[in-house]
Amino acid sequence: MDEFAGGVRRVTTPLPMRPGHVHSYLLPGDDGWTLVDTGIGAPDARERWAAELAELDGPVTAILVTHFHPDHVGAAADLAELTGAPVYQDELDLQQCRLVWGSDDWPERLTDWFQRHGVPGDVTDELIGQGTYYRPFIRYQDTAAPIRPGDDLRGWTVVAAPGHADGQLCLLRDGVLVAADHLLDPITPTVGLWPESRPDPLGDYLTALQQTIELAPTRAFPGHGELIENPVARAHALIAHHAERLDVTEAALGEQPQSGYAVSFPLSGADLKPGARRFAVAETLSHLERLVLEGRARRHEDSGSVSYTAAQ
């Protein structure tokens, strides 16, 4: 457990996938600690967390799940049992959590989604297999209490940060941003279009980054990587990164219709493992849909398949 100025503590949990780790944060308060994110629900998650909690000088009195991805929500039920603390989560995020991790038909929906966007059947099987790998490690808290942007959580203001996940939340106080996967450095957060998600995740993300610039935090604690000393500069850099990726995506289009799967190859390369290809297709789709909304590309749908062409 690492400790920073202001008494913020960081617990780092190993992950079986890149980037190889995820951070949870413990925020001190008058009535105890607020835990932000719980790590993945690995078989030894309870034992790991019991050891970490034993080092604290007071109880955990609140748990915030910033978003429903496996490495952030996976051990939420474990921590709720260990601490007796209420779990808070954005309402939309909890709905998506139930849809992805709590329903039996999600793999079927995802299969239809990938096939609709041009992924061949044999490749789809590999991509779906990668996604279902994590289901046994997700123990979310189905009774999580709703929390909304603008709410106060133990002295911290809840801030909306959609893009990487539709309902992702951050916390802000005195210039300190607990940023989850909204700001990462040097890697960039994935921003993909998925079934049942908001229609323009990249537009949401760019808006959220601009809001971060306006809030002007002076440091940020990310979900992965080291403390970000200049969050405003990082937000500007991420906006520039996606502007460049939009240009590259636009340049990959022509007069002949192409699926999101096909466009993912010039954007992300041909040599990707199935897990990486899943995210490459979703990221490509988020950029293609943003180009359509900006009038820089055209979207075509025919007999359940979707393709894209250049605007002119």
C-alpha cells in the first residue's frame, strides 16, 4: 500500500491482462475511509483485501465503483461483505453491469453485434471467448446505491466522466481528481462502441475531457500507471490524440463500403490477438460514428450489416 500527500492510499492489484495491474484508492475522512474501486474478483481477492484492510487505522465506510469493467467492479461484493460499507455506483453503469455480467444472453448479443460489423464467424468465436473469460471474476454488488454527478460522497464531489464507460464517475476535491480510467498516462483509455451503449462514446469522451480542463485539477490518481502531475495537459494531449485518430480513420475510407472490422486493420494493424482485436473493432467503430456525426463519413446499413464510406 502506497501513501500520498493528503493521506490518500493506493492499493495495486495484479491483472491477468494488460496493463498488468489496477489501482484502488482509499480516501481518508472523519468517519472512516472511502474506497474507490475494488480490483478484479480473483480467487484470492478476499484474502488480499483482508490483509490490506488490516493496515488501516479505521473502518471503510463507503465504496465507490467508478465503472463496471472487470478490473474495477470485480471484487465489489467481497469488499461489501468484508467492510459492511455501502457500495455506490452510477445507475446507468449498474444497469450495464447487470447486462454484461449478470445476464445469460450477453455473449449472443455480442456475437450478433460483431457479425453486424463484419467480423467473420470463426473470428467472432475467438473474440467472444476472450470476453467470457472474465465472467467468473466478477462479483458486483447488485444492490449498489445510486450516486449521480454533482453528489457529495464523504466530502468529494462526484464528476461524470463518460467515454471509456458510459457511466464512469470520478471524484474531485481541492484540485485532486480520482480519475479512474478517464485519464491515463502514458497509455490512452479505450473508447469503444458496444451493444447497448450510448451512440457516440468518443463525443462523450471529448466533452468530458474538455470539462476536465475547465475543472483544472492539479493532480490526478489514475486507475493504471503513476500519479498524473498535470491533468490539464494530459487532457489536452488526449484530445489531440483522438483528433489524429479521427484523421487516420477518415483517410482509411473510400468509395467502397467497409465494415468496422475491415477498417480496424489499417488503424490498429493486422497482428493482434483476439482480446486486442475486440477492443480495436470497438474503438474503430467509435471513431467511425464520430466521423459520421461530423459529416466526414457516411454510414450504410443493409440486411443487418453496417458499413462506412468517405463522405464524398
